[in-house]
Amino acid sequence: MKLFTKPLTIAISLLAGLAGARISGAIWKRATGEQPPTVTNPEAQQREKIGKVLAFAVISGATASVIQAVTKRWTQNMVEKNRTP
């Protein structure tokens, strides 16, 4: 069972990370009306003041940390429930 759960946990964490990046970007765009200053958007990153870039980094980092913790707990609970005694 361990052979199956490790790749599953990694896949779920990656998907959750991608979802978190999209969510934080969407929240930023809705709140500011501007594209988020990310590495994938270097024009916005260079154009914005360092305070906005730092604020986005903090928000997206916090979002990613929460999503990662939740998905790890969820997958761990799923693995424990599926263990056979």
C-alpha cells in the first residue's frame, strides 16, 4: 500500500499547489484589478513597486502553506482509513 500512497500524496500535493497559485492569483486580480506580480508574469513583476510584490508573495505563500497542510492531513487520513488491520 505504501507504494501506492506516496505517488498519490505527491500528485495531490502538486495539484493542490497549482490550485493554490490560481486561487491566490484570482484573488489578487479581483482585489486590485491588476495581473498578479508573479515569476510567470515578469512584466507585472518589474512594473509593480516592491511592496506589492512582497504583499503578493506573502499572500501566495500563506495560501500555499495552508493548502499543503490540509492536503497532507487529508491524504494521511485517507491512508489510515484504508489500512487493513
